[in-house]
Amino acid sequence: MKKFSKVGKSQKQTKAELDFQRYMEDKTKTTSNAFHVNGWWRGFIVQKAQDTLSNKKRGDHHVRCLNKLIDATKWICSRHSKSLVIRYSLYPSFNFYDIDVSKFHKDLVERLYKVTIDNFADMASFFTDKETLSFIKKFTNNSENDKVSRTRKIFTTAEYIWVRELGHSGYNDGEHFHGVFFCNKLQGRSSNQLHKVFRIIAFDCIRIQLKSNLKKCRKGKLRHRANTSALEDLTPFKLVDEYPETPYVDVEGYFELHRNGLSLTKAKEQKALIENKVFTEGQYPRLRVDKIINRKHYKREVIGGDLEECIYALSYLSKVASKTLDDFPAGTRRFNSSKFTKLNEGDTDYERIFKGTEKVDQIFEVYSNREDPHESH
């Protein structure tokens, strides 16, 4: 799977030539590969932009990014019978914290691949707040129902997509990042637990950068004082409102996807279960019901099953708003992703993944052939 590649591009072009080509497209069109999709794409309900003349003219979604998000969901479901999709945001705060988004994701992947049940406490040892320590104790405790080796890697797959966005905050000129991680779902631990592991490791990656920055600063100067203070305040489970000036990560939601639960038939059953949890304000094991209850559009209204709710949430990343050429200096990368490597015949588990890919492709094809509900009204 290629990085947001354009269909029909010359295979002989260099990376520099492709980057320049995309830059010139953006310069001419303001938004590259943007279309007005009217809340429906490839058989899924996606988030709609405000109904303005500007959005109608320039489009409301970057379809290259939207396609990448959907294809990445297919990719992870093809490789694992149970997958975990985590939606998060990185707020780097002021420029003097020097939080680099590429290094953050590089560190995050490396550290996620190292986590086991046995070593998690050591990897999270920097954090000593009560809630983090309580979670670590519960997560690492022996359980009679444990179905996984304590020394086995928790995350055997960790791929990501991130987008750059401008908000209204005065910190870092409002620049922040939204992202999605695509992982395997560890048997024997809940998705709610695993997304908290992700959150703690993500905060630890901020710690790594802040600590590194201290070596570059003169002691007693503003930058040194700021990074020292940020390290002291770094706590994974504080509320977002408690981070007015320091870098932090927010995890907006997670989706546990089962390959045998992706079909439309299963989706109808899941939708009924989720609707019941929304009505009673209860908990559903494979996604966060509170996000459906409190979201701006489709508030308290369930869109569909696990997969449909997942695609809807991920589509926020591809919305054009705050991601146009006018929002950033020329040449600024607005989207990026990890490799999502293609399946080759020589790969380990080729037959298993190939069969999984065939099944998932067939399911997504059924979705794509559905009638757009907006056109039936």
C-alpha cells in the first residue's frame, strides 16, 4: 500500500519529483485531491463539513487521505482476526518544547513493539501518579483467565496515519496533530486496557523528547525551565483541561474490530447492542459509547456496527477544514503514514494473511455497493 499515492502516477518519478508535483497541485487548487463527498464514501457514512460555499467549492475531504484510512482499516483486519484501532491527538504546545511529530511516532512504534505484560511497569516507571500506578498494577497482575504469555509482545503490529491541523489555540500557533494507530488486539486484555497502555507509552515518548531537549538548553534559561516544568507535570491521566501549556496526548477513542464481525449482518446486530448502551449510558466492550453520546453530529444516534462507527470516527482526519495550503507554509507535510507493507509470497504467514485479505476485500466490496442513504431521502 503506497503513501497517499495518486492513481496513475509514473513509477519512474523520484520522491522529490512527486513532492514537487503535489506541491504544485496544491498551489493551483488550494487543496489537493479534495472533493465534496456529501457524507458518504465507499459505502460508509463519513463526517460532513459545514454547508458553506467555500467548502462546496474546495471540497470537504482529502480523498487520498480518506482512502488511505479505509484501506489501512482493511489492511489491519486482513492480518489479524481481532484488531485495535486507536484514535488520538498530539498537542505539542509552545514551539520551545521542540516536540517533533516524526520522532514522536518513530519512538512510539519502537516502544510499543517492546511492551510485554512483565516489562510494562518498568517501561512506565517515570509516572508515579495514583491513577497510572493503579492501572499498571491491575494490568500486570496475574489472572486466572490469562490467555497470553506474560513475556509475549503486546503489540505485534503498529502502523499509523497522522494529519497536521491548525486550531484556535495560541500555543504553537494552533498547530497540532490527529492520528490513528492500527494494532493487533491482544487476547486476554480488554481494548479499554490496551488503549490505556498506548496512552501511557505515548506520554513516555513526549518525556523522551523533553528530556533530550534539556541537554540542548542552558540551565536556568527559559527553554530549560519550561522543559523541566513540563516533565514534572507530565501525567497520562490528567484531564485535557489540566494541560494549558505543556505537550500532551489525548486518546479520543478506540475500536476493536473482529474479522468475523465485519459483515453487514453482524453490523446490524452490533448496532442494536450499541443503541441499547447509548440509551442506558452503559459500556460496550469494543468502542467508547460516551463518544457517541457526546459527539457534535449524530449525537446519541448510532450510525451502524463496529466497522461503520470506526470509519466515521477516522474520517475526521481527512476533512479539508484547517488542512488547506493557506493554513501552512508551502511544502509543509499535512499527512503522513507508516509503510503498511504489501503482502509478498515469501512473507511469513502468507497463506493465512492472503485468505484474510480475500475475506475482508469481499466484505468491503459489499459495503461499497450499498446505496447512499442521503440519496434515498
